[in-house]
Amino acid sequence: MLWYVISTVFTVYSFALIIYILMSWFPGARQSAFGEILGRICEPYLDVFRRFIPPLGMIDLSPIVGIIVLRLAESGLYTIYAAIFY
């Protein structure tokens, strides 16, 4: 049950990141109320990766790295959870 909640949180945050990234394709989407909320949730996490990964022209690779790190963290937490509770 606990792992289900943890996994759901990781999945929801991953979807929030993807939606936030896709909103950059639509003019004014990030300035909407929903875009502002997602910005407050996603930007602090993405800023960590933007410090180390510079954009390549118009392409920002930090969201891709952020999602990969998020998935790796989820996998690592599952390994720890499985070792403790199974």
C-alpha cells in the first residue's frame, strides 16, 4: 500500500513535468493560472539540472535528464522498499 502511494506521487510528478514541458510549445500557456501552478511545482526541480546542462540552441535537455533521474530515484526507492518490507 505504501509503495503504491509513493509510486503514484512519482508518476503524477512525471506527468506534471511532461505537461509543463509541452506547455512551452503554446504561446501564453505558461502564463495561465494552471501554467503558473505547474511552474511553481516544476521549476525548482528543473533548475537543479539547468545549472549543469546548458541548452543546445533552442533545445533544453534538462527536462529529459530530470525525468530520467526521477525514474531512477523511483527505481532505487523501490529496491530499498522491497529489501525492507519483503
